[in-house]
Amino acid sequence: MAAPKLAAPPEDTSGSGSGELLRALGAWDGALITIGAVIGTGIFLTTSDMARALPHPGLILLVWVVGGLLALAGALTYAELGVLFPRAGGIYDFLKEAYGPLWGFLYGWASFLVIMSGGIAALSVGFGEYLGSFFPLFSTSNILISAPIGPWRWTLSGGQVAGVLAILFLTVVNQLGVKEGAFVQNGLTVLKIGGIAAFLIAGLTTSAAPPIASVPIPPHALTGFGIAMIAALWTYDGWYGLTFSAGEMKNPGRNLPLGLILGTAGVALLYLGVNLVYVRTFSMEEMASSPRIGEAVATALVGPMGGRLLSAVVVISTFGCISSTILYSSRIYQPMAADGVFFRALAVIHPRYRTPVRSLWAQSTWAMVLTASGTYDQLYTYVVFAAVLFHAATGAAVFVLRRTRPDAPRPYRVWGYPVVPALFILSSVLLVGNTLLERPRESLLGLGLVALGIPAYLYWRRRSA
């Protein structure tokens, strides 16, 4: 669909960042944004990898339960930070307030360069791949351009074109206002939940696998459990997205924690239900040999039409995930610019739409470049290690700020303190260790990309002095 042409209303061109974001999001909006930000393609693919590493249905279900509890621990932890600093910025603000402006900047730098923009690019090409099963023009196997550029060869596929068009359309929607962006996002999330619910009803009423107790526990189950846990935690990734939009929450002291907690708990229940259908329908061998396991199980349950319908759910799911990610991640760079440590023009809040329009388009333009270039996947592997380090540091910020700002108003305090945030930090540290072991070269290169932000930070600080 072509992006609609917009009238050009008067815009604040002062670069001062005048104007405020519109506080329009309630608790249910927050919950739906959280669900939309998490559920993309992973839940329809990841369990196949788990079955190869951990061929036991009961243990696979346990992995999803534990992963959900750890994501919920993260949501409970980040909720305290979000109500302490109820403004746009999320992790950027938390790190800045706990450790100093450099650390917040490095997170924002890595997010703009790769973490968020590369994530949007990866989701967008995944969207194109599934859309290509209905419209072959948009398949990633449909190569439209293949041209040598020096020692490299650049190729542009139909999937990349579909990804660019998706980013363009959803950026226009999110530009029009937080209410409009949330309306589209919430509609896509409701459709997504409806599709998954239909899958659950079909699976839980028509399939019946052998009792879980009859399957022997495999050797090296502990190692396999750890590998499967890494996959589950990445599939839960995105639960923290709502904190970036805290500046647009109505009554953030109440609605931000509710949105984070309800959304994360809802994702955990959906994930557990979907995996229960998988283990009731397929044997471990069938699960391990089905890379697109969601589609394969739906086909087994109700025939080829079931597989097509599940593919349609994945298309909607991925489109909604792109929309949610564009909505929340663009809120990182506006406060950076307002603090004088990023391009000053990005600080502007549009006087009519009350959205950070320039921040939104800067991020989406770079994401479209990454999508068309095809380099996002390699770049993303470089910053995975740094991204998890930032999460561990953000979890620890709860302890730091409790000590340095004991009297600051906290409408919400993390339930189960200090155990809950400590468990979240521990899970992040384990992810850091696993990433460093599995990808030492990429991890060190990723740290190098983040370190390049230090001279950039010094440059912007000098300019704003």
C-alpha cells in the first residue's frame, strides 16, 4: 500500500525541542503495545531448535515457564525505573540517571546504529518472507537486483522491498500521533491474539500426544536446558519496550507498571499455550525436523488451509511487531538530542501531531537503508553481547538508585525486592556469558562498535557546551 500524502502543517523548526509529548496511553494500551512488541516470528520457529537441543516435551514447557518468569522479573524491575523517570527515553534515561550521561548515550548510540534499527530491518525482511508465501513478488528468493559493488555484490530481493514498504507505511502512521499509532498497533495485536487463540483451540481440542512422563529425560539435559533457555529469552525480547513511551502514558505511576506486567504475563501465557499444542501434536523428532514448526503443526491439525492461515497470522504478527518497535524505539533519540548529545534537530516535538517526528524518520530511514543493504543481520550479531550487557546494567540501576536517591518518589516499587531484580540481573549475566562463549569474535567487535560512540559523545558534548 502506498503511503498517503500528508498536508504540511506548521512545524516547530527552532530545534529547541519545544512542545511536549501527548500523554494518551492507558494501561490496556500499554499491555497491547508490550504484547505487540514481543510476539513476532520467534514463537512459530524457535521450538524446533529447542527440540534438537532438549528433546523432552516436559522440559521444553518448563523452559518457556522459566523464561516467562524471568521476563516478568525484568518487567517488574523496569517498572520501578519507569515510574521514577516517567518520560521518553527508557533505558537511555535509566542508565544516564544511574551511571552518568556517557552510559545512557552509548546505549542510544548502539540502538540507533544497530540494536533497534537493525531489529526493525530484521523483522521487516521476515515480514517480506512470509508475505512472499502469498505474493511471490515479495519473497526473499525473488532477486530483483544483483550488482557488483567493488569486491562485494549487492542484491535486492522482493522481501527487502516489502520490508522497506512496511517501514515506510508504519512510520507515516506513527507520525500522525500516538493515539493513531497505538490504534493501528492495538488493532494488529488483537488480530494477532485472535489468530493465536484459534490455533490454541484447534490444538487443544483435536490433538493428544503420549503422556509427557513416558518420554525419558535425555542425557546432557542440563546443557540442553541452558541452550533452550537462551532461545526462549530472545523470543521474549521486547517486553521492556513500553518504558520508552513512559512520557506518553496517562498516570504513568499506575498505568506503566500495569501495562508492562499485564503485557508480559499475557505473552508468557500465550507462549506456554502454543508450545503445549506443539508437544501434544508432534513427537520430538517431528518437532526437531520442522523449522517452521507453527505452520507444520497447523497443517497437521486442520490440513493445508490451517498452514496457510497460520502463515497469515505470522504476517499480521510480524507487521504488528514492526509497528510497535517503530513506535517505542523512536522515543530514545529525542531526549538524547534534547540533552545535547545527538543531532539537535531530532529534539523537536511536532506541534500538531505531538510526536517526535524527526526522531521517528531518522530511525526509520536508517532502518530502511539496513533493510535494503542486507547487512543488518551481520551487524546485529555484533551488538547482541553489548545489548545484553546494557540490560544487566539497567537491572542493577534499581539497586544504585535506591542507594543514591532513597527519597525520590516511587509510586511503584518492584515486588520481591531484592530477589526479583537480582534474578533478572543473573539471567542477563548468564546470557552475556553464553554470548561471549558462543560468539567471542562478534562480541568483541560489538563492543568496538559501542566504543566508537565515545568520541562521538565527546564531539556532541563540546558542541553543546
